[in-house]
Amino acid sequence: MLEWSEEFSIKNQHLDEQHKKFLQQIADALALTKDSSQNKSQNLEKQMNEAIESAQEHFKAEETYMQHIGYPFLNKHKTLHRELVSNISMLMMDLEDVDTCAKEFHNCLKNWLLDHILIEDKQIESYRNRLHDIKEIPYSLEQKTKMLAERYDVANEATHKYICLCPLKEFQVCDSLHKIMQEDGTFVRCKTCKQPLVYRDCGLDNEDNFEALAQKYFKQF
């Protein structure tokens, strides 16, 4: 389970605190999937009601904030917000198979975290910093890999060599992230030199002049 990181922050303390609360609710939902007590159904219904209440409170605050900063994707964001509440409400209509429902509830919240809070919500900060236009992934290589590990078996994936402008520094990028960056034209930055990581071209390995090599690699930036 992912733990809160400052990299997840959208630089709004109130909204960040609400996101932290969602993380705890996801952890509670996961724990409930392993619950074998007679009160599981009641506990599940309680958690669902609390999730809906927290979501509605958060959405109202977040939409007000987006309107204040002139966020251009506000309407799309509102639609996604309504979908979460609708999905949880649908699950609450069928609590007979409590074990299956508990797993679906946890998956619903977890996917919301991975697809919405850590991607869509993070773009709010990216918009303010104008990172959205240049397709920068607003996470470090390590944090983005941890996020992907929640969905993919990154530990057993093939890796790809990437470099930055630090001399002799090389990065192993998991296949899932490699595909995202290559297909979407996105990138992550090195935490040391602050430059984008680029896929290593083995055809340039014979270059012995670092400055010349760097120019060939980073001409796209």
C-alpha cells in the first residue's frame, strides 16, 4: 500500500490533508477484505458511507479551488468526481455477497487513488507550474515506479537503460514506465542534475566526448 509522500502534494494544504484521509480509507478497506467477523457487512456499509461523505466534502473544496485558479479541465474533473460517488453507491445496493463487495470496494478506492488523485489531481499543480504543456511526469523515477507497482509486477519486468546529464549516471526504468514515456512522449527528471531522463541509444556508446554525446541525446529538450 502506498504511503503519503510530499511528491503527491498539489501544494494546497487543505486538499492534501483530504487526500491523506483517502489513503487511510483505502488502507481500512483493504483490512476489511480480510475481516471474518460477523459484523463485516455492517462495517462495510459504514466505510462506504464514510467514503461517500468524505468524497463529497473533498470534491466541493477541490472544485472551488480549481475554479479559483482557472483550471481548464474543471468540467471533466467534475464528471470524474461524480463517477466515484456513483460507483460506491452502486456497490451499496448489493451487499449480500459481502466478501466480493468488500474486495470491489477496496479496488474501487485503490483505482481512484492511482487513476485520479495521483494523476488527475496532480495535474492541478502541473497546470499552475505550466508542466502540463511539456508533458513532464510530476514524480521522481522512484516514486512513479512505486505507484506502478500497485498495478503491475514491476519487480519482474524487463528494464531499460536511461541516462541524464550527470556523467556516468545510468537509470534502470521498468518496462511499464518505459512504455508510458515512449508512447506518450512524457519524461521524469533526474533529482541531481534536474534534466530529463532519456532512453539510452546504444548506437552512441562509442562517443568519448561527454558534451557531444549529451547534445545528441538532449537535443529534443
